[in-house]
Amino acid sequence: MRLRALRGLRSLNYLGYIFLSFLFLFSPSAQLAARAQTATVHGEVALDPSATKNLFRLEKLPLAGGAELLTIHARMEGLQSDADQKWVPVVSVLRDTLGDLGPENDRLRYLWPLTYTRPTVKQRVSSAIPFLYTRIGNKKTASGKAPPPVMDLAAPERQVWEKVFWTALKSVLINPYGAPVKASSASYRRNIADYRRSHIIRALAVLSLYQTMKGPAAFSDSEMAEIQGRLLLTDTAFGGFVDDLHVQRYYERKLTGIRDQRGHNWELLRQHAEAESLHFEPLQMPDGSATHAMVWVAKGDLASKQGHAYNGRFLNIAAPWSDKRLLNWKGYSETRYFDAENRPVTAETASARAVEMIPLALYGFDNPKIPMLLVDFRDTLNPKKREMSRRVLEDVTKNVLALSPFGDLSYFLGRTVFDFVTGQRGMDINQPTRLRTYSQLKLLLSLNGALNPQLRDQIDDRLEKVSLNPLENDLAVEARLAKGQYEALMAYARRPDGLLAKLDRDRRAEMVPLEHGQTAQVLLRVANILSLGKYSHREKATPEMETRLDVARRLTYHTRLLRKVGKSTPPVEVAWNLEDVKRSLQFLAQHAAEADSGVASAAAKIFMLTEDGDTRRACLDSLSRMNTRSSKNELLRLSEDKRLNPAWKELVVSYLNKAGTEDPMASSANKTGANRVEQR
């Protein structure tokens, strides 16, 4: 009987999965259309984009105790407000400088997207309701409390440990109460994570635009790469554990992938739109990058192409040639002008002909496979039900049917086939979330002043209906909240018990690796995990704390630089400033006792990558002063390298024989002793 029951349950799971698959493929909701249309609006679109010279401005607030708060303000041309009210604070970053002007001991701390706010009670309750995939209203006003940062750039591993805490809490306290509680908690966590991620994406876009537009210097290139790399790594499970050296390379690789995706989706959408006699129009960010595009139809073509064959693959909208609503369209349209060869021209151009254009859809390019439909001007539910398809499938299988690909073979096989078919065929169901391109479109609508205001309002209204997250707010509300949160952050920064006290606690936590060995650090981390994050060990403040932090941070800075130089292609003097390299090597020699083993390999590599004599001697000096097994091994390896000429080999041997002394050059001629190495 028990075996029969188990088989029945397994069959039920299998049938449930098959049912869901067919439900999404053949859902009647695919045929639903939003037939409401707004009043007729005709407008002309300027072909030249508006000037973007004064798009950003930077504000620096020095803080007592050795820090500064940097805030980027953006001119939101898309907001309907007075000129002086268009400036909106968008991103703030705390830089811990330890009170000096040198960049070597600076550390970036907290990052605040100022549109990211604490949800209201109503929003929180709604986000915990399973299968509620809609917004439920806006947060009216900022709370007056300090806004929540999205991450601590100096301690990115906290994000990983928070996930560990939540997993442990869910297993112990939530899962035993059954499917309803499990589904509710999963929905809440998913919405909270998506809300945070959407504002991280927007902060990334703002920082990228700021860097491209060459605004007032706020961050160095390495700092900007660190910020954007860390934010991108929040999408990965263990991104918080990636060290600083690999963050920049990850950022560069990810940036290249994003550009490739945009180019691929641009060409895919353009070709299919033109093949169907539709008009393709890219929408550009202020820096000229095209992240979205619109597809239009000429009203004059509707009558001449009635009954024309239509292939909607990748466009994912209904055929315009058989849609009678378009013949009597009362929604938004624009009048544009074309010459005899169908090229866009201005109204003043001789022989220009006026064409009434009707918008059909808006797409986003930042998606790994296909352009994502964000707005369908004839069917508001079309993009939403496509966005819901993957979310509903995951919520039902995980939280209702309790299916897992690791515990149910039939589900694993069915889901694998389903994912493969939808992915390979480029079907806009069961695709990655539209969250990235959705968030970027909200920023584009805010910054782009070239869009017709009526068109912007219609896009914004339809875009908000696509959102599945009850925690989201609309554009105008986000701008108002950002201003309120900026004022609260400034007040928090000026309070002695506010941001400065938080910074002091973080500095004392930063002292833990300087005071304790690996074993003690592991035990302290275990205590942190067992307390579900409530306990965090911090050292007591001492007069010499800042001095020790200064040395530790400078050592990290110079070590990172040397490791980057060591991974570059020869010769070093072409790609790097040798004065910077030698300064890092000299600092390393002065603090050799605190240096890690990895820098010894970097110094040895730099020795072989450069032909500059002073730089080579600085490499040998730092290796000999480290006086560790790894440094001696590197010196030994260099002494055996056949590419070195005899003079350099002799010098390497002298440093190896005197490793650990204060002045190996003074004794380089003395070659006697028990532990000497003969020149080879």
C-alpha cells in the first residue's frame, strides 16, 4: 500500500508538471487584450537628441573623523517639474579616508541608491502574499530615518552570510509549518531581493553614465571598477567572496558580455521588424548607448497590407495587418516626415511627406537570448503574462507541489526539456526576468528629455503594470522619495551618533584580522552564524588603531597593484608607470613582515617582466626583506632561470644568501656561509 501511494504521488507530481507546461504554452490569457485607449495625441519628434552637458553634478560632504560622503545628482528631464526641481539625488557613496588626502588608504564603504527605501507595512504584507504579482500602490513619503544602503563595499561577504542565515532560519523555523507559510516566506524574500536588485541595476546604470559623460572627478578608475564589479557580483551566489584583484576582471568580462547582448538583440529586432514592414527606432541613454527600442507601424500601410502574412517570432505581438483597432486608432500617434527614399527628414525638407506613426511595442536589449517585450500598446497583459510564466512555474513547483530537480527524476527531465525548448527556440516564456531592462527603462524615461511627454506618460503607465513586485514605486514618487531620503542621509551623516558612530564600529571590525589569527577568525565567524548575525566581534578602540589601519590598507593597496602588474604582459614599463611600481615595492620592503605570500610571486614576475635595473633591484630588495619560505623560493627560482645574464644571476644569489637582513647590498660580495647558494 505504501509503495502504491508513493507511486501515485509521483504520478501526480509528473501530471502536475505536464499540466503547468501546457498551461503556459496554451494559456487563454495570451489572447486577452487591453482595449482601452487614451485620447488622441499627435506629436512631432525631434530627430536630434537634446544636449546632455549638465546631466550630472557631484556633491562632496567632508565628515569629521576622516571620511567624505559623495552624492551624484542627476537632472531628470523626464520629470514634469520646474527646472530647479529636476535635479534629483540618485546615488551616494561613503569613502573612508582616515583623514588624509592620499588615495592609498581610502576604502569605499556604503552605497545608497536614494530611490531605494524601506517599504511600508502595506507593501510588506502584500509582498508576502503568494501569487500576488502586481503593484499595490506607492509609498507616500520618506520616513525621515536614514535610508538603507544596498551593500557595504568593504565587506561584500556579508551578503553571502545573510543568505546562509536565511537558509538556516527557513529550514529550522519556517519549513516545518507547511506549504502556506513556506510559500509566503519565499514570496516575501523573492520580492525583497528583486526590489533591492532593481535599484542596484539602476545605480549601476547611473555610475556608468556618470563615468561615460566625464562628470566631475568623483572616483578613480579602479574605484569605479570596484563599485560596479561588486554590484554586478550581487547576482551571483558567492560573489561576496571574490577578491579585489578578480573583481575588475569580472566587471570587464561582464561589460563585454552586456555589450554583445545589446548588439545581438538590436540586430535581431531590427531585422524582424523591417521584414514585417514595421519601423524600428532605438531609444538611447544620454551617453549614446541603445538599451531599448520601439517598433512603429505607418498608419497608411494598414489599409494596403490588410491580410498580409505576418511572422511574430521575436516580436511577440499580434499581427497589425489584421487588427481593425489600428484603422480607427484613438491612442497615441506621431507625425513624422520622410523623403522619397523613405529616410527620416525634418518637416522643412523639400518634398518631405508626412506619415502618421502608431507605436506598437517597446523592447529591452539587456537580455541574454532575445529582445524582451516590455510594453505592448494594444495588449497591456501581453508582456506581464510572459514575465509571469517563469515566476508562476517556479512558485507552483517549489512551494505548492514541493518538486525539486534533485529529488524527482520526472520533474528534472520534464523541466530540462521545457527549459531547453523555450531557450533554444527563443520563445518569450520561461525566460530570465525583465528586471534589468525594466529598471533601466525607468532610468531612461527619467533622463531622456527627447521623448514626447505624452508618449513618456503612456510608457510609464503601461510599464508599471508589467511590474510583479508590490514593493515598487512609480517614477514621480521615487524622485520625491529620493529627495527626502537624501535629506535624511545628510542629517544622519552630521549626527555624532549617526554615520560616524557606524563608521567607527566598522573600523573596529576591520581590526579583527589584525588582532587574531585564522583559527580565531573562524571561531568568531561561527559565533556570528550561530547567532544568526546578531553577534559581530569588534575590537576595542585604541589610540594606535587608525595608524595600524592606515598601514594595513596601504599594504593592501600596494599588494593589489603589484599583483595586477605581475599579471600584465611584458614589458612592464609600457603599460605601467614605473615610479608607481617602485613605490609599491619600496613600501612592501618597509613592511615585509606584514606582507602575504602572494605578493612574493608578483614581485618575482615583475622582475622578469621589466628591463629597468632600479625596478629589478626593488623587486629583489622586497623579496629578501620578506624572509619567508615563498620569497626564498622565488629568489631561488630566479637564480636558476637561464634567461638571466651572469651579472643579474650573481645579484639574485647575493639577495638569496642575505635574505632577511636589513641591507643585502652591503654584503652582496660576501659569498661564504653554510646556507649559501652557488651561482649557476
